[in-house]
Amino acid sequence: MEPIVFEALHPGVRPPQRATAASAGHDLAACLLGGRVTVFIAGQPEPRALEPGDPPTVVLAPGEKALIPLGFRARLPVGYEAQVRPRSGTSLKTDLVIVNSPGTIDADFPDEWMVPVKNGGTAPLRIAHGERIAQMVLAKYEILDFAAGTVARSTERAGGFGSTGR
Ligand SMILES: O=c1ccn([C@H]2C[C@H](O)[C@@H](COP(=O)(O)OP(=O)(O)OP(=O)(O)O)O2)c(=O)[nH]1
């Protein structure tokens, strides 16, 4: 099977790891070695300096969104996507929200992988360098063409959005 080509953008950045042999998800760790993070205020990108420390951290105000860098680029084999989704423990124990979940990373994406997040709580949220903020699950997909035609009503299904009851 073709591997995923991995390119670290900072010394010491390792490929995403799976916690156990049968884990479906590779954990994704925040990489704050670039020295700043892009936050979004009313939809506009703005650089945000890190709080110094070991490890450095970025602090998001309640409701604030940010693109958290992962410190690497990667090239997936064609026919695969990486689905980026929350870790359940992080979702239960913190106010970190992944705003586009499930995110899709395309096989032809050439830039640094990022995770779009939001502080869903009412207090400042701190994200530290190295913190596992999300996980990715690889998925195979098929590409199908569209063909113009008439979509006949199905005999069994009347509609959607609750048509079969609760
Ligand atoms: O969680 C995510 C989601 C996306 N991406 C990158 C990889 C993906 O291939 C690219 C585009 O994502 P998407 O198609 O979801 O975003 P878009 O807003 O439709 O952007 P584009 O117009 O560039 O396709 O952004 C990430 O790094 N992390």
C-alpha cells in the first residue's frame, strides 16, 4: 500500500500517532513552533502571539476561533481523504470545539495541515504546544459522475427530515 508522504515543518515534529494498535484515529497534536497562531475575529484573520513558556500556549477568548497548526505537510494517496474530528475526552473535559467537524483533508492539499477550532466556553481557553487536539481517520472514497435524469419517487419513502417519525 502506498504510504502517506510526511514532511515535518519544524525539527522534532513526528507523524500523527495512533494510541493503540487497533485505534482507527491518528491523534493530531498542536504545533506552536511557528511562534504565532491565526485567530478569526468577526471572520477576519489576525495573528495572535503565543504566551511564552514550556510548552508555549495560545489563549483563545470565549467564542474566539483559530486555525491551530499541526507542523507538517502530508500527501495522501489519491482515493483517500483524512477526516479530522474531535477526541471524545477533549470534548467532554474542555471547551475546545472543532468548528468544521468532520473536516476533510484532500489528497492534493499542498500546505500545512491545520485544525479550525473555537473556544465554546465562557472562560479563556489555553491550547499548549504538543496537546492532542483532534484525531484523523483515513477514508477511501470513490469518484462518480453526475448524469442528468428524472429522480422517481420511491415507493417506501415519503420524504425526509422526520417523515418516518421520531
Ligand atoms: O480540518 C481541516 C480541513 C481542511 N484543511 C485543509 C485541507 C483541505 O484539503 C483544505 C480545503 O478544505 P475544504 O475543502 O474543507 O475547505 P474549503 O473552504 O472548501 O477550501 P477550498 O476552497 O480550498 O477547497 O484545507 C485542513 O488543513 N484541516
